[in-house]
Amino acid sequence: MFNSLSYGRQCDLSSDIYALIYAKLDTIFLKYPIRICFHGDVPDPQIQDEVRHVIQGHYMLILHNKNENLRINLLKTVVTAILGTIWLAIYFATGSFREKQFG
């Protein structure tokens, strides 16, 4: 169940589990809570807690990355809008200057 290639004390689940979760969650709305049930050889409660924390950490990291990308995109949008406004003001200022000079 745990990925044997994870570094040091970090626990990471096999990528097959995340692929299965992604495949199943495509049809479920975000407002519904998700429950992971163990079937067959049910691990002890400590392992179940550990799995829950690993899965929550995985998706919290994805959420954090998306929020960071949104923040960066907002910053890019604001800077681009400000630069566009400045260039537009310069364009109109030089255009009206030329008209007064040659008019």
C-alpha cells in the first residue's frame, strides 16, 4: 500500500491509489464528503489514520499549489493591466502632441 520508494520517514501511498481516486471523483460534486472504506484485510486503526493523513496531505498540497498559481496569475493580470494602461496613456499623449505640433 505504501510506496517503498518514498524518501526517509515520508509516507506516500502508491500512485495507483491516487489514480483510482481521481477516476472515481470525476463524477462526484465537491460539496459531498468523500469516505474511503477498506475492504478485505482491514488495517488497524493506526494505519487507517496514517492513510487518511497522507491522502489529506496530498490533496492539501495540490490545493496549495493551485492557490499559489491563482495568486501568481492575479499578479500577472494586474501588472499587465497597469502596463497596458500606461502604454495606452503614452499612445494618446504622443498622438495628441503630434496633432498640436503639426496641426
